[in-house]
Amino acid sequence: MRFPARPATTPPKLPEWDPAWSRIVEAETSDGTHAFHVLDTLPALAAAGVEPAGTIVALHGNPTWSYLWRRLAQATIDAAQSGGRAWRLIAPDQLEMGFSERLAHSSMPAPESAEVRRIADRISDFDAVVSNLFAEVAATGSATHPIVTIGHDWGGVLSLGWAARNTELVSAAISLNTAVHQPEDAPVPAPLRATLAGPMLPAATVLTDGFLRVTLALGDLDAETKDAFRAPYRTPADRWAIGNFVADIPVDDTHASDPELQRIGQDIAAFDKPALLVWGPKDPVFLERYLRDLRQRLPQADMHRFETASHLVSEDHDVPGLVLDWLSSRFDSPDAANTPTEAAPAKGSSARKSAAASATGAASARSGTPSSARGSTSDVADDTATGNGSAEVRAVTAILDARRDDEAIASVDFAQNPAQQITWRHLWHVTTSIANGLLDLGVKPGDRVSMLVPPGNNLTAALYACLKIGAVAVVADAGLGPKGMTRAITSADPQWIIGELPGLALARAFGWPGRRISVRPLGPVRSRLFKAETSLTELSRTPHRDELPAPAPEADAAILFTSGSTGPAKGVRYTHADISALAAVLTRTFNVTEGTGLVAGFPPFALLGPAIGATSVTPDMSVTKPKTLTATAIADAIIAGRATMVFASPAAYTNVAATAGELDDRQREACAGVELVLSAGAPVPLELMDAIAGVFPNASIHSPYGMTEGLLLTDIDRDGVAAADGTGGLGVCVGQPIDGVELALAPIDESGRSVDELLQGATAQGRLGEFVVSAAHIKSGYDNLWRTTADSARDDLHGLTWHRTNDIGHIDENGRVWLEGRLQHVVTTPRGPVGPGGLEALIDADAQVSRSSVVGIGPVGTQALVAVLDAEGTSLSPGLAPLDLTACLREKVAEAVGHDLTAVLVAPEFPTDIRHNSKIDRARLAAWADSVLAGGPVRGSV
């Protein structure tokens, strides 16, 4: 079959494509002069009277074309017209692809064919086109400006290779889902392997559009967009280069292009300019192992994962916005030239001190934001100040090390049968031995260790052993389920796994990354089955070294994953300084002193005992089912640890109160000795506090508010809740900021977004807004989520580092915080934005209602308010609520806020997160309500 030559041309009318972007460029390549179709925004910028202040050169992969960059082109033009830096975008169609020139061919493409255009040729082509266009700019006498490359698929590795060979020109590089190296011990991905198999290559890539159709299915594309991508590939002659590109993929070292790919890989590893890696992890071809290899070659690279995206990540998510934000942080910020890659925000010595007196930041090993001063309190660390005005941070393991010879009980684990008690001396020796054993095994400071161990002595030992040597603990809650845990652990990409048998079984079944260590010896058969190299038991026998490596305060200590109740769970990075500050805050706020007995039924705090010197007791309960904590279990834990402090979630306390009748006299006496009861994870209503008081009659009952990103932010006690309830305020009152926490409010506009301006004091009172906090113990960033980190920490009020909580509500005249929901759940009515939580608290007060969710139905700005009630535990039937109840609730809402409820529905079930059993998935309820109001089934899936 012969394939005739065809000249370059310009695209027909296509959606989202401006014909003014198209031009034909003649370039002298390695085999002669050829014509390339190029997307070039220079004419559009010139028409707008804008001079480029930077150039982005983009390269597509196979089987796409420059249409892939249309949204980036439009975004750069919009940004320039809005007063931002004007980036010119140059995106050539590779030769014989898109609308570039087609050469004549006499045969089907094959790996060994002399007609195949090799990787080296493609880099040469790219260089020729780009150099041609750069020469045009030079001829005009324009000043030099930043040049940045971006590529996707095989265009990613080619553009990275070109950037690495032109470092005198290139200022930074960006790459989307690409690969450099195929590991010898791993098979080629199945979809690609099938395409490369003998006659399948021409059949799938040239004779039919199978390869093209499969690729276009790897993104959220509508029919029009798919047709636009297919526009230059209608016939076999048009598609010859698609097959050619596949044929030139080096699958092993015998391939003709393998030496060149190896050289490119070496060149990329020497590239030391700023870089950004964008990744869609659902890609079936460019797998996590390729990303791991790329990150090793570009350790300085910032990283952003779009967890729900596949291969065509820029079609699924706002990659243009991410790219422009990143470029702005690199080239437009005042300290851009000195901004360390993946930097963690710095710690200041006091939230009330000036930024000038704050400590400076240091680069983290993984994703973060540019350094800036962070508020803290002077007593979060030792009193000794260093020369730059910062306080010396006390090591997280300092108290454990100081009590190395103490025979007092350090920890009691009721998850084991019988309950296991260990002393401080024993805990120190075990953690030190395990730390030495991990080092001998090859664990290095900065290595990530996934903890697949439930709370208890084994987890405590593993965690503090890692903290001692600077390994980073990765904690993904089992409540995420196998799918959520797979996504979280894959994202964190740990080098090691420490697990109990159920965790190791999940790791094996779902292919989680990391060399594996069991908690207990498994025996030869099961060790081979689960690939366990050793066990904590065996490591605990390792002799002690004279000295262990001391991790720096700014080094990562843990990656804690959020509950995943509002989207894919995010990994929250905590440094050693963050955890030290958190321990100090807990100690200071609740007067927790060394020797205090703490029953920890709330997993995030179960691990802080050794850091604060408290005797920690893990009660007999299922971590993923907080309602399994009974009154007798918590009483037995109190007795064993002589505890005066109890920490659990509201769901756990609900069951404790419900089972209080089962307590015997000794257990009641133990509960009566408790002085402090804490509940976190969700606000605690007064009724539950009263029920808790019945179990712990002499305790002060507190409900601190926080989140994974900041575990302690505000606090309120039982009297405070009663006083707040008496005001009739909307929402749930969570008290006032604790000492060391600065609070601000970002008002919400009519579109439901929080504005950039931060308000404090009287100007913030009574406004609906997003809560923004600054403190020493908040997170240092999100893991592998550059944009999320940057967005959450974008504020610079008073020179402090802030965190946007995504929680909304208002601050009353007494400075109390009232929660009214999450930012993404704001209902944008014609009368303005409404926080659903405030109305839900009002509705929940009705005797017929167990719990509710207020959702918005309709377009932004004109949404109708709909109340959805939970049928569980009530006499209500799914469907429309009874007329009398509907009328009553509508009257309450109208009287309180002047808004009308369009409808009141009763859902057969409420979707909630597993960790807290309280965070309602309002998005699912809104979709269900919309369907029901449109005539859909009431008992359909919620």
C-alpha cells in the first residue's frame, strides 16, 4: 500500500479553535525542508496590542495534535488581556501529524523500517521549527524573556529532552503524563503491548482508527471534541505517522531508538531548572512507575496530581489554569528568583510577632508552597532562641528519649487480647532497635513508610522508630476503603510498607508500592506470598547504634490523608516541627502533663502520647467503626491507664452513652474520675454533651474544632455550647480560637466563591465567609498537589502563612465561630449565598427530624433551596415530606433567614464518610434530589 505526499494545511473550523492561531512554518530539518502547521498566539497578542513577555513551546504526543493546547492558548490570551504576563504559545504539529506536511511512503510502518521517523528526528524537527520562530523574534530586536517547554505523552519526553539540551534558552519545563524509561523487570503496559504485536500495529494504527479512538476514550471528551481530534486523521494515509510513532517506541535495548532515549534520559537527569509534573493517575499506559522514574530524574520538580484524570489530563481538568498559576509563582512573584522548589512554609516564633522576626522556611522533600513566615506561639518549642529569632524546636521523640529508663506504663493496647502494657523503658528500647533495624534494611531518611497497622502499641512502635531516623510515615485511614486507600497510597508512593496481615493482603491484592515488612513473623510460606522481607519482631532485636540520624525540624515527618468526604482524599504533609507544635498546643490548651492518662479513641491523637509524655490507652474498638466503642470498653481503658482524659469522636460517644447501663460499680467509679472529655471529628450537640456528662459526671466536656490540616483550631465546652444555643445563632458554634491560632474570614460572593480579601475583628462579624487560619501547628502543605497547596496558602495578611479551611460560617459579636458547611456546598440563591449548615441546624431542631441536608438545585446564582431529611431512625417515608412538616420547616427557614424552601424531601439513606460517620456527601444528595424533583425514582441510589 502506497501513501502519497501531502502539503501542510490549516485546520477547518473547529470548536474552541481560533483560525488566527494557525500558520504554516517552513523549517530546515535533518532530511530537508518541511512545512509544519503551528499554533502560534503571537498574531492574537499583537491584535490585542500586547507584547509577549514569555514564550511557551508545546509539543503534543501520539495520536493528538496541537489542538491539545487550544485551552492553554486561550488561557494565555485571556490572562494577557487581563493584565497578567503575556505568554506567547508556540505549538507545532509534529511532521506528518495534525495538519503538518505528509511525506510519501511505500509500506506500512514497522519498528525496523528505514522510513520510520525516529525520536532523534522528532527532537531535531522540534528544534528546527522553534529556532525558526525564535529567529523571527530576534530579528525584531525584542528583549529576551523566559522560555518554557510543555509536552504531553511522547511529546513530554521529547520536549524535556530538547529543554535539557538547550538550558541556555529554557527557563523551566512542564510535562504531562509521559515516560522516559521502561524498566527491564516490568512488562510494557498491556494496551501498548497489544498494539505492537505483529500485524496489529498497522491494523490498529493506520488501516483503522482504533488506536486513535482508544486514546480519545482516555479523557472526558464530548463528541464534537473527539471529532476535532480526528480531523487530521480521516484516512489511512493521514494516519501513517500514528503507526510510525508507535513503531518507534523502544520497548527494549534492541530497538533502534533505545540509545537515543537513554541519552535523553541522562540529559533530563542533568536538567536543574524549575519543573512541573502534571499527572492523571488513571492512565493505563503511562503508569506510576514511569512517574517514579521521572521524579528521580527531576527531584526539583513540583508535582500536581489530578486523581480522577486519565491520559488526556488536560481534557479532564484545568491544566491551563494550573500552568499559568505555576508560571506566575516562578516568574511574577517578588521572590520568584529565590523560591525553592517544593518549599514548605516557614515557622515564625509568634502569630503576634512581625514577619521579620519569624523563622525562614526550608525546602521540603515533596510538594509545598513558597516560603513565608508562619504564625506560631513562643512556647511551642524550647525557650532557647537561635540567632535568627526562631525558637529551637523540641524533637518529637524528646520525651520518649528522656524516659528511656522509666519503668512507668507508657502505653496500653486493648486491641490485643489480652491487653498489652508496655513501659517507657521498653518502648524506648523497642523503637530504637526497630529504627536501627530499618536503617540496616536500607530505609533512608526521607523514605516514605506506609503504616498499614491499626492504632495500638505496634503502630506506636513503628511510627516512633520512623520518626527517630527521619523516615516519613504515610497514614491512610482504613475507612477510605480499598479503592480510596489504593488511590492515597499510590499517590504518596511509599518506598516501604509496614503492615499487619490484613494490610499486607490488601497491598498484595491492589499492587500497592513499597518493600514490605510484617508486624509479626509470618513464616516462610506467607512471607513469600506477601513479599514480607522481615518483621517488626525481628527488627526489634537489632543492636543499638551509638547515634541515630537526627531529622531536621523542617523535614517531613508524616503524610496524613483526609477523610475523602468531599473528594479524593488528600495527603497532608506534617513536618517534625509541625508535630512538635501540635504536641505543645495539646499540652498547653488542655493542661496535659507528663504522666497524664489518655484514652485515645480518635486515631489522629492516639499517636501523640509519647510526644506529650502521656500514658496512652487504645480502647477495644474498630477504627473504621467508631460506633463499636462501648461504655465498658472505655471504662476498662480508663482503669488500665489510670486515665483522667478521654478523646473520641461524636459517633463513638453516642454509643458510649447508649451502653452506659452496662457499667458495673468499678467502671462507673473510673468514669467518675475522668477530668477532661474531648470530642473531635464533628461538632457535638448539647444533647450529646449532656449524655456524655451522665457517663463522666465530673469531667469538663470540650469539643475542639479542627481538621486533618489543623487538628486543633478552636475550642468550646459544654457551658459554651449551652450559651450559644440560647442565642438562636445559625449553624454550629465551635467556640473561639485557641491560644496561638489567628483567625480571619474570606467573604463569599454571589457566585459562591470566597474572595481574596481577608477580614478580621469587627469587619468580619456577621458575614458569611470561609474561615482562614494561621498557626504553628497547621499543615506544611498537601502532598503532590502543588496547586491545592498554593491555593490554600495564597493569603499573606500580616506576613503570616495562612490556611484556607474550606469551612464556611460566620463570627459573632463575641468572637465565636459558627460553622455553616463547606465552601463547595454553598447554595447561591437569587437573594445571595446561603450556608447550608445554618439552616440544617435549624431544621434538625424539629422533633420529627433526625438529621438534614440543605442543597441547591439549579444554575449558580438562581439555585432553589431544598431540604433533604434522613429517613433512618424516624417515622418518615422516603419521598416528599408530609405537608405539615414541610409547612413548619418552610416557616422556620423564612423567619430565620428570609429564604423559602422550595421543597422538603426524605431520602432513604444518607451517604456519609466512614471515619466520622457524620460528614454528609451533599453532592450525592443534591443529585438525588434533582432527580426526584424531575420525576425520577425516590428509592434510586443516593
